[in-house]
Amino acid sequence: MAIAKSMLGRLRGKLGNLSCYEGQDGQTIVRSSSVHRRTSNMEQQRQETEFGTLSKVAAILGYVLKTGFPKGKGVAAGSKGFLQANLKGGAVVAEEVDPGREFVRKENAPRYFRGQVDYAKLQVAAGAVAVPEASVAEIGGGTEDGSRTAKAVRRVRFRSEGRTRVGYDCFPEDRVHGVALCPSKKMRSMVEVGVRGETGEAEAEFDGKEWQGEVHFYAFATSADGKRASRSVYLGMMNW
């Protein structure tokens, strides 16, 4: 807060963060108030923690969300759709950093919550298209040429089972996509596995120096024109 005498004559009232009033000597005093937002209450901070945690995951997934959340009816596009689907779906939980510590509404006070993502519940796509039947398996590892000095690589194979059922949410020409997500290294990858009407396979290779820690795998389907998507299905986790 700061106080100064006005050089603009007699002023009254508020303008932005400025309050004008008359002092004891008849001069106009201009008082500026703090522009900092007040610390949120406990429930607001919980919601902010969940939103912030999911926003970081959305930033990692990047272009994947453009395919998994296409612009259309019923589902918001891109990262906005991702946030809506996962905030409602319970994919993130705000845990107390220090259970039992009193919540203090004070500037610069330590955060009361930290966000934890349940990657098995995470949706990297959403929509009315039927979910594909898919799987993933590791098919190789080690190094590129077998030597100890070569770059370590990991290889996986996505597989989708062919289905010929036709309905408003399911067509043989629907495309099936496989996704890999490594949160600790902020890496993601997406491959097209094939079309729903045929059994399809697609291999993906990962640099072992860039992909380390937990890697989570997903699959989802989109209509042939890419304008609609299914919700994603979790295929499991590999610890690299």
C-alpha cells in the first residue's frame, strides 16, 4: 500500500486499485491498494492443484490431443476437451502435502495439496465412436547393434483386432491409434495401428536414453475423416 497527495485537485471514490479521499488538511489523498490476489480457500486450492496437474500432462501430450479430441459436437477440442474429460473422470487427485496441517489463508504460504495422476484412468481421447479392441507388447530391447556403447532402444508392437460390426458408432474404416506417454521425461508418441475392419499391427521404437521410467500405453479410434473419436482404453504400463 502507498499514499500520495493528489496534484489533480479534489477527487473522491475509487479508480482501479486507487482510492481517493480528503485528508485532515483538506487535501486529496490517493491510496493504492495491493494488486495481489488473495490466497484461495481450501477447496479452491484443491481445484487449482487438479487443474494445474492435468494442464502439465496436456502440455506433454501436445498433438495427440488434436487427434483424440477433434473439434465437433459434444466434446470440446484439444487440451480443453482433455481437461474436461479428466477432471470429471477422476484421473487426478489432490493429496494433502502434510495431512493434519492447518490450512492457512496467507500470501506465500506453502501449498496444501499436490496433484497425483492416475494414468490408468487418464483419457487421451473421448467421444462417441466405439472403443477399439487393442493391445501392446514389448518385442525388443538392448542396443541398436548389440554393443554396449550403442544407443539403447525399446521396441513395442501395438495390435488391434479386426471387427466388422457396423453401427452409428462403429465402421470398418475407423482408424485405430496407439499412444505412448512417459511423464517423467515428458515424452509422447502416437502411431496409426490400422483400420477397425482388419486386424492391424504397428511397431514403434523408443530411444532408451529419452524414454526412462514409467511408460503408459493407450489406444483409441477415430472416424475415417478424423472428425469423431472414441474414448481411450488403457493398455498398461512398462517400467523402462
